Amino acid sequence: MSSGHDIAIFRRFDELNMLNLLSLQSEISSLRDKFWIQCKADEKSGAPFNKFSTNFEAQRGSDNAKQNELLLEIRNKMKEYSKPSVKDFRR
């Protein structure tokens, strides 16, 4: 690390950031697969679950909506994955 009057330089740990992103991609892919499997299972199981893939209100309003739980997990993981890094703010 080095510093001057108007600047500070920090390590970016590029290789660790890359490993972290690859790990997050793997987790997101797994969640995506689980979500689509759940959609197909819900469509086959009949009402009210068969509407969950196309009606998000019904999905959110149900106490037993595994699709909604998976979507919330995906949303949180995507926020983590898409969070800007320090290097994105460089000029």
C-alpha cells in the first residue's frame, strides 16, 4: 500500500474477486435450476400452484410458494453478484 497527499493505493485482489464471482455464478445457476424444476412441479400439481409461474400475486400470497422463496434467494444472490466493486468507480 502506498499513499500520497491526494491518493491512496490499495490491492484489488483480482484473483480472489474472480474466484468469488465464479462461486456466485455457480450458486445462481443452481438456484435457477431449482426454480425451473419447482415451476414444472407446481404446474403439474394443480391449483393453486399451477398459476404461480405466471401470476406473481398468487405466488406471493401463498404460504406454501416455494417458487417465491427461490425467487427471493435468487434476488439476494443477484444483488450480491451485481454489487459494484471499488474499481467500477475509478475515473
